[in-house]
Amino acid sequence: MNFSSSVLQIPYIPVEENTRQPIMNLIAFEQCSRHKENPLTSCAVLMDCIINTPRNVLILQQGGIIENKIADEGEAAMFFNQLRYCSYLDYDEHHLAGLFSEVKKYCESKWQKYGAKLCRDYFNSPWAILSFFAAVLLLFLTAIQSVCGVLGYYQQHVTYY
């Protein structure tokens, strides 16, 4: 997993009914070890942070990250949310701690917050985007008309000596 240029790269994850128990067992085995990194637990917690709703699973399916072979997206979301319950993670010292901090820093940036709010609230449909560009074009043309009017006024009232 990698985060660079505001893109989180996640490897392909097939999700099947028969993978739930082996993954939970591997996480439990990893929790029993004395290593602090716990790579599988880190990945499970990251996926739980990303996936909260069936719509999140659908988005990841469309991106080619998840192949859902479970009944529906709701069960796949529940699958990832259940993985976190059987694990403990030290957020300061684990396998993906650097990735977590980079993503958190990126998401807490004011520009990213305002950009996401702008896209979510105002540009949520093609018509909203089209009307925004039409308004900007009209504002630009109005400014040009005002400048031309002022220049025309000064050209008529300027006396030459």
C-alpha cells in the first residue's frame, strides 16, 4: 500500500465467504506474536477505516481493488468491519503508521477540506458544473463590457491640446 500525489494505492483483494476465517485466524496469530508491526492487522484496520457502507465497497469494486464474491456489498462491508473487532493496533507503531499519518495530514489540509466540500455540495451533478462555468463566463463578459464602457467614456471626454 502506498500514498503519493493524493492517490492511495491498494492491492487487489478478493473477498469470499471462505476467506473470512483464515484472515481472522491470521490476525489472531499475529496478535499473539511479539512483533509490533503486525502487517495484516494494519491492512485490516486500514480497510475498516475506508469501508463503512456498502457504497464504499461498490466504489472499490468499480476501481478494481475489491472483487466481491460474497452475496452483496453490505456483507462485504460487514466482513471488513468485523476484522477490526478481533484485533488491537498501536497506532504509533505499526506496519502502516507512516501511511496513516500521511493520509491524515492530507485529509486535514484546509485546501483538501474546502475542495471536497465544494465538490460534494456544489458540483454534485453535471448541471451544477455547467451552470458554474456559465456564471463565470457571464461575469467575465460583464467585466469586459464595463471596461469597454469606461474606456469609451474617457475617449469621448478627453480633450487634446
